Amino acid sequence: MIRNLIILLLALVATKGSAIGSQPFPQPHNTQEITTPFLSAEEAIKGINLPEGFTINLFAGEPHVNQPIAMTWDARGRLWVAECYTYAKSGIKFDTNLRDRILIFEDTNQDGRFDKRTVFWDQAQRLTSIAVGHGGVWATCAPNFLFIPDKNGDDVPDGDPVILLDGWEGNPIGHNIVNGLKWGIDGWLYGRHGITTTSHVGTPGTPQEERRKLRCSIWRYHPIRHSFEVVCEGTTNPWGHDWDEHGQLFFINTVIGHLWHGVPGAYFKRMHGQHFNKHLYELIDQTADHYHWDKGKEHWADLKRKGMTTSTDQAGGGHAHCGMMIYQGQNWPTHYQGKVFTANLHGRRINCDRLQRKGTGYTGKHEPDFMKITDPWFRGVEIDYGPSGEVYILDWSDIGECHENDGVHRTSGRIYRIIHGKLQKPKFGDLRKMSTLELAHLQADGNEWYARKARLILQERGNQTEPTPSEGKAREFLLRTLTEHEDVRIKLRALWTLHTMRGGLSENMLQKLLDHEEEHLRLWATRLLADDGKTPSNQSIDAMTRLARKESSGLVQLYLASALRNFPSEKKWQLATQLASKEAFAEDPVLPLMIWYGIEPAVVGNPAKALQLVRATKMPKLRQFIPRRLAAN
């Protein structure tokens, strides 16, 4: 009791002002009828089941945090949390009198519980995600994608938010709109979008006909060039994504399949409706080889109507997944390294999948559930690991279903922390105070958390400061790491960092990497030569075509096919022919479709080349799709 009082006083002292011209923060109210006893955090923790050696504690809870919907980390190791009080009941417009806010939590004495709480901004509405970097905070608040400047890092906004993009439409169901900001390993800011609405995205003032239409998808935004693009499309309502140690993007989803491999240019199966392109003909299925409910015996909606059956409980707890983490921290045992963890909303647990290579991509194999909790109020919505490898889970804390059709309980919320054994203190403090060379050295650190944060700062400095001798030394170190280090994971980190830094990587260097003995380096050279929505040079197209002729790795071939989407129409055919004429992956469930997605826009304009490909290909799907597309025209 005394501790809670002290924390509350510290929180009040730490609270700072919000944006210029802000209004007082309105008191949130509940609209949910309480029929299930509300458990204290201590009572809830007693009902949590974890593997041996793990412990869990409350990092923060109500009244210090309510309605936590998203979280992120800054370079000082502080946890930022988005509170969404304007989350709407299904079918009813959100309460325009309410506001959402962004909080900062610090654990200054390293005891596993916060002791300092700062309100950064409390004038948001429909706030679904945040990211920190490049001199401020980025936030999705439909219909806007915002940047809140804080150049000096004093946790007080420098001014009102800047609208970077607008046109994000909003279904009354709060979770099915734009969400999911997270810094990618390539220097882009990635986000997600749900299926129940169509957005028309552009900079403020962009005419409707020039806006980018999107529905269920993964998208990204470049913080320096301010360019926007859709990465891949389909599924239902992606609400979690992360990158593995080789930079492969995976995301989590609900209803039709939970795990997907986010290859750029891919079109995935959807819960309902059609893709904008009506000539796709076939869509890519989920990466996992299983479902987390008994799909053979019951419909996904049965969980809402009838409750969980024994078979669904054994399968994983249900169809709704929120938040995703590929664990690459240094606290949990090596057995968990690289595995996918996601919160199962109805199953009140954390599911676990193992990523395994299959064909030209991956498959997700079912692992035992990592955590189960008996608290009926537990609604896990996000999961992530911190600077020492400790894992944090956001608990929305509500007795309703995810669409809130029984009302909203706005005065509850928890953040749990899970550790294994004794947690080591963070190795480094404020990374912003490190030199550019020191940050470059962190790419060789065993902790992925530090590598990602250091990479972001190096990208920021290249945009904000003049070149320094330290920057030159950092580039030299990273180039040596790329060419000489024995661990391909560290080589890749060096490659990504050089790509994001001032000056980037030369086209000549990337072309040379196409001949590297390590497949993941060949893959990323391919990816970066055709990245940023740009058209590759003729020299790069020729180099990738030569690579396709001799390439044996299915994964590299998959990314060569992905690159086709950015080739000029007349340049697609040689590379496509090299990929399509091989028998090894002729029946692969993904590669033929990715080749098709890449060449389809060029088929009608060049039927002679298209029919030559029909004669050359070993892939039955291409022999079907090309004539079908010509006939459709």
C-alpha cells in the first residue's frame, strides 16, 4: 500500500505538459457491465503458469496505466506505452470527448517495477501504435499518421503534431484500423492495416485519384525520404510483426491462419473480399502448418458463441492473436531463441511457434504454449523484450470479446514482466551518448535489442549532423565486419546498418554480394538493389538475371521473384524465365505465385514474350495463368 502511494506520487511529480494548446485530460469512464469479479494483480499472478525457471511480476498496473494497446522502447531503455481510451464499442462511434495518451515508464532502481511515469502527450484520439526516433514520436491516430516533435528529448512535445499522411479510414471496431508501428531492420517504419475498411492514403491535400488504396496489409514509411509503400497484402487483421535473425519479416493474424511470411510483393489469402487486382488468380496461404483452434470440428466464431472446447484448448486457445515477438534477447534460455511468441486473446495464453525452412520459404511448427493464465480479465495485446532480454506483456484487462460489443472497461490495464533466473542489469545506459564508432560496434553485440537501437541512432545522425571522423571510422569497421566476420548474422547487421547510414551502400558493392557464398547475403543484395520502390539499373537487372541462372537456394529465388515487381515491363522476362524454367521448385506453393505477381502487369503488353515463357516454364501455374490473362484481355 505504501509502495503504491509512493509510485503514485512519483508519477504525479514526473508528469509533464502535453502538446501546445492542449485541453485537460478527460476522466475515462466504463460502459461495461461487470459480471465477473475483478482480480488484483497479485491474485492474477497466482493463476499464471510458466515453464520452470521463469518468474513473472507486475511492472505497472491500474491506476498508473489503463487500456494499454501498444508499446515501444527508446535508446535510454525506457518503455513507452500507448493508452487507447477511445477504442469503440462495435457499431458505435467512439466518444469524441475522450482522449488517448502516451506514457513513459522507467525502472530507475532496476527492481523490475516502474518508479517513474511521464505523460508525454495526452491529446490523441484513436491512438493504436507508437514509435520513437528521428527527433520525436510517431503515432497512428486514424485518419492521420502523426509525428510529434521532441528534438531535444526532454519528453515534452516541441509543438503540435505534424500530419504526415492522412486518409486512414476507421471502422467503428477500433482494432481493425491502421496500427503496428515498428522500426524495421532496413531503416523503414513498418505498420499494419485491417480488412474491414479501405483507406486512401496520401500526404494532406493529395487528390483522391492519386492516393494509395489499401486494406489488410503491411506497409512502410521512410523517415527521411518520407516515401510510403505497401509491402504485402492480404489476411484479415494483422496485429503483430517482427524480424528474425536473418531479417525475414513475419506477422501474426486472426481468424484464417495466424502466421505469415511477409515477402515484399506477396498477396495472401483473405478472410473475405477481393484484392484490388482481379488477375491474381491464386493467393498464398499462411506459413504455419497448423491452427490454434480445432478447425476441423468447429468454426472460429464458435468460440464467441459456445466458449472454448477441449480440442481448441489443446490446439492453442483460439483464432485471435495480438502482438508478436521473435525472441532474440539474452535472458531466456537458448531453447527459445528465434521462436515466435504471440498473445492468444481468447485463450488467455502465449502461443509459441518454431520457424523452420521449407521449400522456398518457411513453415511455422507448433510448440507448447509458453504461458497460460486463469484470470478471466486477461487480454494480452502486445509482447516484446527489453534491453536485458526480459519480456513485457501488455494486458488490456477486460472481460469482453475483442470487438467490445459488451462495452468498454477503461479503468484497467497491466504490464507484466517475465524473466528467467536472475536478470543481468543492462550492459549500456543511454545509447544516444555513445560515439558513432561505439554504436557501430554494437552491431557485433550478442543482443539484438542493442543492435537495432544503435542502427536507428546511426541513421538519425546521418540525417541530422555533418559527417565526422567517427562516422568514417564506423563505416570502416562495418565494412570489415561485413567482409571478415565469421557469423552471418553479424554480417547482415553490418549490411543493414551501412544501408541505413549516410551514403548507404554502393550499387557496385551490392552487385558483388550477389556472388557471396552465403545465401542470406545474396538475398539481401537482391532485396536492396530493387528496394525503395525504385527501378533497378540495367546493370543490376543483368546481375540478378545471371544470379538466377545459377542460384540453387529457394529462398534467394523467392526474393529474385519479389524483385520483379520493380522491374520495367520489358526487363522482367529474362529473370522470370530463368526462375520459371527450373524444376526444383516448380510445385512450390509460393515461388510460382510470386513470379506471376511480378510479371502479370506486363503480360498483356507483351504477349509474345509471355507465350515464350509459357513454352519455357516448368511451372504448371504459369502455364495456366498466362493464357488466362491474355484471354481475359
